[in-house]
Amino acid sequence: MHVAVVTVGDEILAGDTTNTNAAWLGERLSERGVSVERVTVVPDRVADIARVVNEYRAAYDAVIVTGGLGPTHDDLTMEGVAAAVGREVETHPEALEWLLEEGGYEHDDLATGTADLPRGARPLHNEVGVAPGAVIEGIYVLPGVPAEMRAMFESVAEEFEGEPRHVRTLHTPEPESALVSHLVEVQEHFSVTVGSYPGDDVRLKLTGTDESEVEAAADWLRERVPTE
């Protein structure tokens, strides 16, 4: 399964907020064997949201959109997603009923537009906050507040499945430039991919679908590269 993640928010583009949602989703999806092919941040503009979501829904098995949910002036994600699939935005009876019956809200507590979703969408109830999410035509719309986003994603996590992957991580004091030939060769001998991440040391991440193959590749590297 191949997925794109779209984060909506001027505050992220301005550097006022760190995009922790995309990092968390990448980790959770990878754990489920799903390949995250794109992570894109777009501004709070309907046209930009619609254009990117429309492009990605044609290219990937699913698109996860986070941020910009709610009834305030800059919460435009539902409108953008609706435009991407050629639908109108309207009050969703099930989403509104859940907010009143299960969420514990009164009509007067909810701002106009709180339960507005693209026509025909499946609502995703917000167990942590107020604004509901939605699923429509392979597009999963989640809140931007991290606690809300994580809880809502877990409610649909089983809809994201891929081939299980196995990972081994090695650390070496060798400079990255000294590892190039070994990293090329290990991928020629074994069905693994290798990521190389320099820092205080160099972290080598070996990933593959066959656990024994990944372990063999790690052993091969340990014989040729000093590890910690």
C-alpha cells in the first residue's frame, strides 16, 4: 500500500509549528508495512488543498490529510477536499448526532459548520476534541491537533496494511564517506535497503521483508564495519 500525507497549515510553512503529525504518521504507517511516498505541506487555501489532494488521490492508494478542521475562518480543509472530489460541503447528520449524543455537546456549544463534511463522506468521530474527520474516495481527513489526530488515526489504522518489514539498526564511528562501497555491496548481496544517517556517529538502518535476509545483511556489515 502506497500513501501520501498532506499537512495543511500556514503556521507550519512559517516555521511557527513543527510538523510532528507527518513524522508520527510516517512511523505508524511504516510499522504497518505501508510505504509513505509523499509528505507535503500546503497553505490554508482551498485551491492548493484541492489541487494537491486531487493529484495524490490519483497516484496513491490513500491520502491522509491533517489540519485545518473546524468552523473557524482558516479551517478550509473540508472545503478543499470536497473540491478535490467534486462534492459540496454539508452538515452531516451522523456527525452532528454523535457530537450531541456521545460528545456531550449542546447545539448552542457548537459553532456553525462544526459538523460540515463533504457530501457522502464517512464521518470519523473525534474522541479527544470536537471537529470530526472524514473518509471519502480514499482520502482520510484528520485533525491537526496531535492528540486528536493520533486517536482518530488509530480508529482507522486497520484500513492501512502493507507487507510487513523488518529493521535492524547499526551504529558506527566510521565517517559516512568511508562506508559508501560497503553500503552499495550489501544491497547487491541482500534484498534490503539501507539508510545512512550521520550524527555523533553514523546510524545505518537496514530494512527488508525477509527477517532472516535483514539479519544476514546486518551480520555481513558487522564483519566489515566497526559497530558500537
